Amino acid sequence: MTPELRLIRYFVAVAELENVTRAAERLQISQPSLSAAIKQLEAQLGVELLARSGRRVTVTPAGALLLTRGRELLDHADRVTETVRARGVTKAGRLRLGLSPTARHGTGPRLLAACAERAPAVMLYTSEDTTGALLRDVAAGRLDAAVTFCAPDTAAAGLEFALVEEEPAVVHLPATHPLAQRDVITPADLAEETIIVAASDESSGFTAIVLGYLAANGVVPRTRPDPYPDLGLQAVREGLGIVIYVRGAFPQPLEGSAFATLKPPLALPFHLTHRTGRPPAAMRTLLDVVLGHAAA
């Protein structure tokens, strides 16, 4: 027979205090009832858990094992209960949320719509900036969280990352480009092309992922730092190069541009970034929305 969680909670209290009377006071039950519950637990398990010497009790080897495992079990049960209750109660609050410009037309609106539907009491005050700047602002407490794009691994100190979604990369090129009529483009097709990359370390994670993908597929391209702060849009229109990016970074339709699927595929990640430690209630609600969004 598996003992009730209540009996294990009673045993842990007695074992920690080494006294039935004080444990009964903590649990707010009578001493006889607590003693009977411990005897019931020992009978169900078929082992002696406590050695009694006058008013003092000590744990037996079997009791020491149950004390360790029982604490873990009770902690897990409490966390499960809190999580389930939180799902049924919308936490109210205000959060300062940063957004990468790359999320402007795709990931950002989808996540904000999910928040509006599932957590209407959480007010989100949004602002845009580069991923590097967003990481610094979250770490410094100027933002509560941020939707970052291709955050570099070196940014993990003091921060946690929850995956919002991964969007497949596309090739963005001028509508007049010879490759513009293709639905699918491979890395080999890009061997002679100039690839627009980030102009600063603020988006170094994105550049590293793109160049790593091309190198893994046998291509070491010419690169050019983007001279404009518009996700490569103007550089592509001026014929300075092409961009491997996500379609959701740009509005639909986009006159003068063409987009082709990249094969083999490359997934570019968006994360909800927040500080380590136990988050406040409103942030936990936002994280629940993100986890549900990612699962969907």
C-alpha cells in the first residue's frame, strides 16, 4: 500500500523536530492523533521509522531514507500544486518587455496575441532594441524580460532563456536577382554571393549561426556588414548582397523583394530572456504563456 502524502508530511515533521509534541504543535493536530498516524505509516511500510527514547525520537536507517526522499516528494508535490493553481488564476501585473526588431511582424505579434488571450491582466509595455542591448537591459533590471533573437551563448550569465519559437530561415534577395524565381535555394547557390551580416556585436549570435550553417555546408561566402539599421532591407534593395533571415522580420507583401526557402533548413530561435531566480507572479504567468505558445 502506498502511504498517503499526509502521513509522510507528519513523519517529516516529527523526524525534523525529534519530538512528537512539538511536531503536533507545528502541524496543528493533537499529539495522540500524530502518534497514531506515525504508527499507521510504519505499519503500511512494514519498517520501524523512529526509535523512541522518552520524549525524544530519532530516525532509524529506514527513517533517514524516508526523511530524505520524503522531503523531495513533499517539495515536488507543493510545486505541482502551485503550478496547477497558477494555471487557473491569472496574475495581474505590469511588465516591461523588450522586443527584437526581428520579431516585429511575426513572433512578436503572435506572442502578444497569446498574452492578450491567456493573461489579459498582465499589462505589457514594449520597446524595441538590438538583442545585445536587450540582454544588457534585462540583466540590469531596466527590462523585466525581452524577446531576443539568436542570443549568443556568452550572454547566459545571470539570465535564463525560454524558447518562444523557432522560425525557418529564408533567403531575402532583390526581386530582380537571378535566383529570385526559385522557390528553394541551397548553400551551394550562395557560394558566389555576398552575404549581409550584422554590423556590430549587438547581433553577433545571428551572424555566428548563419556563417556556421554555411560553413557546415561547405560554403565560406563573402560577407558585408549591413550599413543600415533595417535588418538588411535597404542593403538588399541596393544590390549590396543578400540576407539569410526570417520572413517574419518583414511586412507582407514587400515590394521589390523576393524570399526563397533555404534547404537544408535552418531554424533561427527567439527566446524570452529574463533574470535568474524565482520570478514574480506576473512573470510566471508570462512564462506559462510562452511555454504554451512554444508547445503549440
